[in-house]
Amino acid sequence: VIRCGAAVAWAVGKPLSVEEVEVAPPKAGEVHVKIVATGICCTDEHLLEGCLPDADFPVIPGHEGAGIVKSVGEGVTSRGTQHGMCIIPGDKVIPLCLPQCGECSFCLNPKSNYCLKSHVSEPQNLLPDKTSQFTCKGKRIHHFLWVSTFAEYTGIPEYAVAKIDAAAPLDKVCLLGCEFSTGYGTAINTTKAPTCTVFGIGGVGLSVVMGCKAAAASRIIAVDINKDKFARAKVLGATDGISPWDFKKPIEEVVTEMTGYGVDDSFEVIGHADTMAAALASCNINTGICVMVGVPASGSAISIDPMLLLCGHTWKGTLLGGWKMRDFIPKLVSSYLEKKFNSDLLLTHTLPIAKVNEGFELLCAGK
Ligand code: NAD
Ligand code: ZN
Ligand code: ZN
């Protein structure tokens, strides 16, 4: 049993509290990772606000980390040999908030990046065997998306970690654990066309902008109510920045007028029902593709004009940018090392875990 620090969320709406927790040794099929760095993604904020379905408290949040394997449980080495990724102590890894067992029908389908043996299929903030490795002050603490990267040491199923290049700087590539990979992947796996709109220019939205640029989009319209975001978006490839608050007419009409018949691809990267409907209405009525990336609050509903879809529109969503995470995260890390993209441009602040609440304040203040 390891005693270490972790940022614990005891209840919805309460600040995180940095505590000493106990982490049980890895059981069969599990690995223990020493987390070196973690990002804060808005999905962590949704968890703290109580907006995610079936979230149990107390919980250790965080799902965008990078670390070093400390120990492995029984069977990890033999399964790794079978699946071509042998995890051993000392390896640098990125925990995967979307696992890839490599055996279920979804994992075996080359078009899918979903895994039937995941926390998404069976919402739960415990490990697959319904246990938790964490205790604090005698209480069981839940895992988050099986990875809980706000803990110094965390226990994860072997098929929810990806081994990465030993040269990777963990304080930089942690962003590939969620936000960068989601945004960049959503764009490059979708965009084949010249004009795009990105609603919401946070960490994920900026990564969508980078992906649209990489996919050679010639016009990338960034939409955000926080105009301070536009300077960075333009450095990363946005050609226009517009705020819905500057117009009397709906933003979808503004985008349509700017582009003639609407953009080819639009991306919603906020998680609100109204901006999802606006993103759909902003793209070309016949050939447009709208992708939902933002996570809506549980129980939300969207009302749309069905004619939009009848006319040919494609409307879809994405989990983690469509990547099969275990296969592609190591490749993305190699691309980062080869300087094929610069995800470091997303970094705004670096804080010690003791200041984790300050990190959330900065996120919520749009900084
Ligand atoms: P963020 O808070 O950094 O960015 C959100 C941006 O949206 C901010 O810039 C904010 O000013 C802007 N915004 C808010 N309301 C707006 C409105 N009405 N109109 C225009 N702009 C508005 O968040 P993030 O970390 O970039 O995450 C964005 C969303 O993506 C979240 O909902 C998160 O949960 C989700 N997400 C989804 C996946 C996935 O796999 N689908 C992965 C990661 C994150
Ligand atoms: Zn995330
Ligand atoms: Zn699977």
C-alpha cells in the first residue's frame, strides 16, 4: 500500500482538498502509475459541478495525465506480449480515459474507437471489478474514468494505459491524454473541406483549430463569447474570430452570410444545447458536417428543425477525436517529438497540485 498525495473531491460543488490517500497494490491486470503531470480539462469541471451522469463522490478527478509505471499486477506482462504492448515498471505512459481492450467487437472494428469493456458502457467510477484502490480517512474514494490523474499514484487497468516514447517530456505530452488529441483528432479525422467554424475556443477548441489548419482548411472561423481567446486562436490558424454577443441576429446567420451557404464543417466544443443547434445550422444545408465535441449536462435536450437533416446535413459526435487511443496515442507522441504539431502552445499556466483549485478558477475565468 502506497501513501501519497491526491486532490479529492468530497462532494459536488466543493473545492478539491489535497489529502494523503492510501493506494492498494495493483491486482491482476492492473498497473500502478506515478503521475508526473496532469492537465485540467473542462470535463473535470463538469464532474465537480455534478453535471456528469452517474458520477459518485468522493472521487479523485483528473483524466489528462502522463507518468511512469511503478509496478504491474499479475498477468499484465503476458497479456502485453499477446497484444504487442508490454507494460513494465519504468515505462513512460499516458493513461487513457477511453480504454482499448483489443478484444471486444468494437475494438476489433477498425471504424470504431469505443470499447465495450469501458466505464462508458457501464457508467461507474470504480475499476472493472467494482473495487476502488483509493481510501482516505477510512472512506472509499472513487476513481474517475479509471485514471484519476489528480493522484500522485493511481491504479489503472492495463488496457487503459499506452506506453509512449521514453524521450517524451511528461509535463508537455500530458495534454495528449485528452484535450489536444480530442480536438486535433476530431478535425483531422473529419475535415476534408476548406471552410470550418469552431464554437468554443478553450483547450479543446484551440486543438480543433490546429487540426483544421493541419487539414489545410483555408477559412477557420472561431466563435467565442470571450474575445480574449481570439489572439491565440489566430496564432494557431483561425482566420476570423466572432462573438455572438456582438450581433443582434443569431450567430448561425452571421456565419452563413460570411460564407455564402454556411461552412463545410462545424464543431461544437462547449457543451450547450443552444450552441449545438447553432453549430448545426451554421454549416452547408446539403453537404455540411457538424461534429459535437462538447459534453452536455446530463438530462439536456436539443430541439432542431428536422428539415436540416432531411436536406443532407451530417450531424455526429466524437469521443476523444475518434482515435483508437491505445494504438494512436504513442503515434501522436512520436509526431509531437518530430515537431509535426506544437501542442505546447496550449499551455497557459503550470501550478503545483496544492494549487489545483486555482487551476479550476483560471479555467472558469477563461484564462
Ligand atoms: P473550456 O472551458 O476551456 O472552453 C470552453 C470555451 O467555450 C470557452 O472559451 C468559453 O468562453 C466558450 N463558451 C462558453 N459559452 C459559450 C457560448 N454560449 N458561445 C460561445 N462560446 C462559449 O473547455 P475545454 O476544456 O476546451 O472543453 C470544451 C468541451 O469539450 C467541454 O464540454 C468538455 O467536457 C468537452 N470535451 C469533450 C471530449 C470528447 O471526447 N467529446 C473530450 C474533452 C473535452
Ligand atoms: Zn477531457
Ligand atoms: Zn474493447
